[in-house]
Amino acid sequence: MSLLAIVGRPNVGKSTLFNRLVGMRQAIVDETAGVTRDRHYGKCEWCGHEFSVVDTGGWSSGSDDAFEEEIRKQVVIAIEESDLVLFMVEAGTGITDYDAEIADLLRRSGKPVVLCVNKVDSGDKIFDTYQFYSLGLGEIWSISSANGSGTGDLLDEIVRLLPEESSEVDPYEGLPHIAIVGKPNVGKSSLTNALLGEDRNIVTPVAGTTRDSISSHYNKFGHEFILVDTAGMRRKTKVSEDLEFYSVMRAIRAIEHADVCILMVDAANGIEAQDMAIFNLIQKNKKGCVVVVNKWDTIEKDSKTMKVYTEGIKARLAPFNDVPIIFTSVTEKQRILDVLDATARVYDNYSRKVQTSVLNEVMLPEIENYPPPAWKGKYIKIKFITQLPTACPTFAFFCNLPQYVKEPYKRFLENKLREHFDLTGCPVQIFIRQK
């Protein structure tokens, strides 16, 4: 699929146009300059033509932004990856030094460029656009990404310049989605970069560096999936700015759309209340889970440290504590492949379908050995079991008196299912139905 990269200096409206092109509020938009930091991908469809769009951070130099150098690297990578570059400038401020710098970079890149002047909200602002011809990048397209005027003609030009597509299906359709979640600064972006083997996402010691949920295609070591790096989630009382509120909302949406979540925990702090809140969110959304304890190299250890730590985590996660726990140091590249293997195993468990005949063959003798307790002299008989066609493992037990089967017995059934069919890392739902 062809790729369009949107580049420009901070606050010219790149993310607003990106959201308009992909048809949803996928990138965070705010009055603050420099909100977007990482490359952000989406899909656009226009007049039967489909192409990918990448939104980039604002290009700047000599500012006091700690992420400036990293953002510039990401912009250069996006230009190299793309088939066409949409260079966005702003009518009101005219040509700035940054604009001239980017124009120079684009001329040297040799990539086809569409020069787009944004914030042309009224007819008289058209006169402010002619100065941009001096950048030497050809025709100018005047738009307002906020209200959509001019975007139709712009899209016609983009579709005309993009290389012809062969009619092929999306190669990533149906791939498992793995979301990396956790509190700020536990190493989520570092893990993504270590797995991908490139600096895909910006990493700094500043908590809250990642703001959007960033998706990447992973295909190495026999594993293939979509890896989603998310913003760190803090308690609501600690969230002071609108931006962080949106970032947390994106992270929650990433959990909702994922198949398996990797919950990252800082080894120095262990599982804290906020980690539990994120774990409960994963559980509530019925997603597979792998717990990764990062920064393990910073802990003083003896032969029993890992065992004691594991037991402590399982005690906190109870009753759903059948979860793989991996101890890593992302900076030292320790046990990173173990995270992949555990995630792949959990996804296999998550999507496992057990035949009805096998289910009855295994579970009915277990129920016979330990039947549900009688209630007010009435005996409960479970006759038949089947798996329901849902995303996560869900089982229906049919019996004569479903209203008298209590929670402890449901937990017994769940434990027996886990014992006989490998369901590690997956929440299991049990429904008792009338026969």
C-alpha cells in the first residue's frame, strides 16, 4: 500500500488533517505546539483508492523541547519510508526558517511533494498563500484542515501522484494485536524498540514521553503480530493536563482493541495500586495478559529473589493469577525473546477452540467426582458442556437448576478447565444455563 507522509513545523495542523483523512480522531490534537512526537499511521480511502498516511512530529531546531532531536529523526525516517510527502505550511505566519529548512530537506530527498497551505479559512486569506511559491516546490493547495474546505481537491492531487496499487488484500488483516501497557516510565517504548530492533518510538527519561498509541508490524523469530505501544496510565488525580487525559483514553482504547496485553511493571516498585487498576481493566475487557517485570538488573538478588517476587505478584493478582510473569531488563536485552514466546503462547490459548466431545469427555467425570452442593434438598445435575463462539474462552454448562450454582463452584469448574486445557494468561468465562 502506498504511503503518504505529512510533515511540517509544529502547530500547522498536521494531526487535524491526519484525523480528517483517516476518518477518526486517531491522533491527539491540542492548541499546544509539539503534541505529536512519534510517527502515527492510519489508512485513507478516496474515490476507490486506499493508501496509508503517516503523521509526524513538528520539525524544529534550537527550541527548548527535550524531544526535538528525536522528532527530527522520526520525520527523516517518515520521508524515507514514504512514496509521497505532503508538506504543510500555515497561511497566517508566512514562511519561517523551519519551513525553509524542511523545503531544503525535501528538495534533496528527491521525493514527490505536495505543498499544502493550511488555515485558509476565508477567501481573503488566499492572498497570503502566494508567497509559498518561493519555496520552489511547485503548485500550492489551499485548505482548512479544521473545517475540511479544499481537502477534496488536495486528495484528488494526492491520489494522482501516488504510485498505482496492485489489487491485493491487506497483509496485516487478522494478525493478533498486542498492546504494551503500564504506568509512565516503566520501559514500554524501550521494549517496543528492542523487539523491533530499531528506534521506532522516542525514548527519554522523562515520564509521559509517549502520548499516542503507536502501532508497528512485528515479524521476526517466527512471530508475527501488530505491536501497540501506549502512553503510561496514571491515577486520575495525578493527570493535570488535557493532553494526558487524551493519551490515557488512547491507551484504554488500545486495551479494548488488543487480543493480548503486556503489563509492564517496574521491578523497584513491584505491583502498586495503579498497576492493579490497569490489570483489572485488562481483566474487565476479557483480554489475555502477560506480566513483564522490567529493570530487573537494578535489583539486588539472591537465589530465591525471583521465586519470592513471583509469589508476591500472584498473591496480588488473585484470583486470576494464572498469568505468565517474565523478568527482563530491556536496556540489557535480557529475556526479551521470553516475552515474545509467552505472548504467543497466551494468544494461542486465547484463541483456542475445544471440541464439544473432548470437553464433555474430560469435564463430566470431574463434575461426577465433585458435584455441585445440593441446595435446600435439591440436587443439581450438570448434563452437557460446550464452548461458546466468543473471542476469549467462554464455556456454557447446562444443568437442571442453574440458579443454585454458586460462585465457589464456578471457580472450581474454571480451575479444572485450566488444569486440562492450557488457558494460561486468559480470563475464562463460565455461564450456567438451563438444560
